Amino acid sequence: MNPNFRLLARLLARLLALVALFVSCAAQAGGGYATRPEIAEFIAEMHERHGFDTDELQRLFGQAQMLPSVIKYILPPSTPRQRSWRAYRPRYIDGTRITAGLDFWRRHETAIKAASAQYGVPPEIIVAIIGVETVYGRNVGNFQTFSALTTLAFDYPPRAELFRRELAELLLLAREGGRDAREFRGSYAGALGLPQFLPSSWRKYAVDFDGDGNIDLFASPTDAIGSVARFLNEHGWAAGAPVAQRVSAIDGDIKPLLDAGIEPLLNTHDADSLGVRTATPAPPATRYALIDLVTPDEPTEYWLGFQNFYVITRYNWSSYYAMAVIELGRAVKAAMVR
């Protein structure tokens, strides 16, 4: 995509969001969400599709608050951030997370082993995802999820469709658990609990791994452990298969390889002919994507990202995120065996 077009798109998204914020604040002053016609349409849809009581939802939305800080946090930067692996990596691989990860693994070793055995996901990957997401429950967020999702669903046009779906999922999740939707608290984008599942992921992938008859991703680390492992398994994790392999040298034109994207479509059988070299032989006939971890003014770090690497990016669509998970997992595992 043309860089100027990307910048224009970012500026337009910010402008739309700011206009929506102004309009919403005016609407809130005039009676809040409960008086808005698009809320009435949403309530009618929830009644028709899922049998919700319209009066109950009307009361619920009457108590929802417009959260300007949510719009502020989700807005794209006015100028694109420069990608930097050197700057990104220390945010997630540091002494605090490694020490906390070691403690978490030791305290919940039985559950971690059980989840790994059932779903085929290595223990260090399960542990690392919870560490990257919330530092093992320390940073789960404190936004009221119902108000946050309402704000994003009706006052953030660039992604309104996504957040209206998540708002509907939150209402369904609350009803299924016999809870008030206003009780949930999480990130500004509606992510919940130790693994930071959106409501749709909670409903689809979360498991009662501690067997107490209730799924609780906030108070039950065991449920969080099992749910992370199931999420990765359901997205195609291949037990015992490689995740990523460092590239030692590249001799050819890598642009077509990078343009192929993050999905593993290239074949290691052809790696040599494409000029991609690894210090140890790559697994034969294994699909990979070429991953570039860029740091300005430094040599780029290249990796082969296999199917399991791609699966980690289904949790967060970023190759930097996936590599942070891999490296934190390795660091905690190394500390565990010392």
C-alpha cells in the first residue's frame, strides 16, 4: 500500500472517531445511549435473534457510560510508528515477566501439564501467552466492559461492526453465566481475564478446566491455562511440530518472500533455491513464511515461521507478538530447569 495512502487513511480514521466522539458527547448530554435510535435497533435485534427482554436492555443501556478514554486509546497514531524489534522485545521479555512466569509455572504445574497433554501445546507457550497478555493476572484492565464496548460499538465508526458483535457476545456471555453484564471489567477494547479473551473467544474457546462447573478466566488460573491451550489447538496447533527457526543468511531477492505474507505458504524444500539459509537444516517439506523483525539502522533479523508460529498470530495478528511469546516461553523454560 502506498505510504501516503496509509497516512491519509489513518488521519481519516482519527477524524471520523473525533467527530463521532463529539456527536456522542452531545447525545450523552441529551439523554445518553438509551435515547439513541441505533441503540433501539440493536435492542430489537437482540430481542429478535436471542430473546432478550427489550425493557431490560433499555435499562441496561440507560446506565452505560460513554468513555472518551476508550476512543483515545484505540485511535491509530496520526503518524505510523516505526517498526523496531529492539524496542518491542524488552516490553515483554524482562526480569519481571520471567520471574513471574517461573512462579506461575511452579504454582500451576499440574494444570499446565494437563493442558499441554490434552491440547498438544508446549507448556512454555501457554505460560508465555498469559505472561505477555497480563503479566499473569497483574494487568487485566479496569474498564467496565459493557460501557467500553458500547462506546466502541456506537461511537467508533472505523470498527463499529466488530465491536457490536462483541457487545452482543458480552450480553450472551453474561446471560449464560447468570451475571450482570455490567460486572465485567477488562481492557479498553473489551478483552477479559488472565488470557485477555474477547467475549466471542470466551464463549467459543474457554473451558472449565478446573472442573468446578463454572468458567472463570479472572479468578481461575486453571481455567485460563486450559482455555489458552484450547484456543491454540482449535486454531491449528500441530503437536510436536516446529514453531520458528532462525535464518542465518539470505542470498537472493527476499521481497517476493516477504510479500507472500505471514501465512506459511512457502516450502522449505525450496528454501535453498530461494537463497534462504539456516544454520541447521530446516524440516523437510514444511510450509513456512519468511518473518522479518526489523530494527531501524540495524541488520534485520529473519526467521522461518512455521504453522505453529502462524497459530500464535491468531491470538494477536503480529509477528513481533508471536516472537515475543516464543522468546518469553524459552526464557521461562530455561529458568524452570535451572
